[in-house]
Amino acid sequence: MCRNIRQLHNFEPPATSEEVAAAALQYVRKVSGATRPSQANAEAFARAVEEVAEVTQRLLDALVTAAPPKDREVEATKARARAAERYGRTG
């Protein structure tokens, strides 16, 4: 139904508001069981996405770590390698 929600904390550059909103949308889709809400639920769905995004951004802003920031491209390369191994893909 939806993509995996990805880690947003401790990356350089930091997660964008678009990435936070996308994660919020995926979360609300998952817990509601709907990729597109009915007209009757559209307002509640949109409000939930907005609120989850706001809370997520506050969380990310408040988190602290001593670990060095991760590089997005390096992490993407690692994820592709894990997927290739898991699903038997090459290249």
C-alpha cells in the first residue's frame, strides 16, 4: 500500500519539509488503511497529515546525537545494495 517510512534524523543536509510531509502522509496512509480517503474523510485525513508532519518536525528539531551526520547518497547506495542482495538483483 505504501513505501517504507525512511529515517529522517541525523542527515546532512537535514530533512526537508517535503520529506517530513511525505513521511507523515505515508504514516497516515498506513494507519488509516487508505491511500486516498473518501470525500467524507478527506478533511480529517489532511488534518492528520498536517499534524503528524508538525509533530515529526518538532521531534527532529529536538533530537540530539553525538554521531556524525549521515550522507544521503552513501545511505542510498547501501540500501540499494541490501535490496539487490535481498531480491537477487544485479547492478
